Amino acid sequence: MARIPILPVLIHSFLLFFVSGGLSATFTLTNNCQYTVWPGLLSGAGTAELETTGFALQNGESRSLTAPAKWSGRIWGRTLCSTDSTTGKFTCVTADCGSGTVECSGTGATPPATLAEFTLDGSGGKDFYDVSLVDGYNLPMLVAPQGASPGSNCSSTGCLVDLNGVCPSDLKVVAESADGGSESVACKSACDAFGSPQYCCSGAYDTPNTCKPSSYSQFFKNACPRAYSYAYDDATSTFTCYNANYLITFCPSTGSEKSAGENPAAAAGLPLINNTMVFLGGDQASSGHARAVRLPTTLAVLAASWLLSRHL
């Protein structure tokens, strides 16, 4: 029987591996808030779940998670969470996922919630990412690519401003404060607050030509120029990068309260582009670790088979 040449098969498999996107990404979540944040994670349809779907981050803590190639999903921060001493049910005042536990287990955030959205190794091999306020806002967030492929032009994006104190009264979510009074803890989208098609980009308003920015979405856009402020805010709010890892920071600004009139990047001490947000090119982001390469089990088996064939 003719012997099948194993080495060419190995080479072909390696080529398919890299062409099809064999790079995993690392998400590093850091809590710079002066309070505990409980990150929630939701994988997209047909995408494998990450190693956890929810956990606690104390002030100053970080945690890194590995996402496989082609992963898509959302990451957000829950606040003011507690476990009922009688029922044992875990709930959060903002961005609760409704699972009753710290792990979200396949359920998403209840609006209002600041969302980081990712599609890794998408069209053209690029990562697509954004920070969205389409479902409202509950805390500041920054997404910063790190360790991208040489030549990549990757921008940081997010909403660095604390909007809760300056949220319009008809969008404001109020909860009891520690001193027994009340405080604003989140800011609804106009869609969530009023349910009108013109705010939700639904019905007769379900196209970019018919759904336009409103005074409410403009409030979010003025404060956070690179975050999605409504459903069709794509032009200034979707970003791409090649083979990067991502640092996701809750409350990236050192200040606890910021006016919507301030420049959020300036408030965080970040360099500006067009007086809006920080820009990180491939070289500038080189301090981050390059995206890890995972060798599929099938290639390891092929390699072992080739070595064995040499001794037959």
C-alpha cells in the first residue's frame, strides 16, 4: 500500500489554520470604580461561551479571560448587586441579567446598560468592536486594543463620562442611596423610556434614512462621541483592528463625577484625536501582549502521525 505523505498534509493544515483565523484573544477587565462591579458576559448565537459568564471585580482588581477565534458577544458591568438572605437570589440594581446568580448563564443585560460589543476575526479577518449606549448607560467604560498586528490602526473607544448625575430627568433611573435618600444610578435610552418607534428605530423608522438622531441620543453623543448613541450611529461608532487583545476598564477616569459638557478623553488624561478620543496605532499598542496562537488538537495528532510514519 502506498504511504500517504504526511508532511504536505501538515503544511496544508497549518495554512488552513492561519487563513481561517486561529488566533485567540485576551480580554482583561479592570475595575477602576470606587465600588464593586460585577461584569456580565454574553456570547453570540453559535459562539462558544467563555470560561465564565459573570463574576465580581472589587475596586482596583483585574481579571483576564481568553476568547476563541471567531468569538462574538457582549460584556458589561452590573452595579449595586446583592444576594437576598432569605431566597439566596442574586440581583443587581443596574444591568441585571436576571439569572438569579452571579453567573449570567446565557442571559443579557437588562437596560439601561453600557455595553462593549465584539466580533473577533470577522469580515476580512478584522475584529469589530464598539461601546454602545443604545440600551442606555449605567457606568463609564473604555475599550482599548493592545498588541495588535503590525500596521494595524486601532482606536480606543468608550464612554468615559459619569452621566448618571446629569441624565435628563425623563431618562433618569433613581435608587435609594446609602444615607436613605435617592440617587441617579443609570440613564435610560429614549427607546427604553418611551417605547416610540422613532426612538427605537422600529416600524416605519427601521432604516438609516428614517431613523435619525434625537435630542436624547445627542445628549449621549455629545458626552461620548465614539459610543453608539442610537441604532444607526455606525459611521462614528464601529471600530476595527487585527489580532488584538482588549483592555476593558470600568470607570477609566479618575474622577467620580463628570459633566456631560467635559471632554471625556481629556478628563481621563488621554491624548485626543479631533478633540474626541484616544487613538492607538499598532506600534503604540505594542506594549500589550500579542494575541496567542492556539494549535488545534487535530494538528497535534497529525504531527504525531508524521513522526510515527518516519519510524515505520
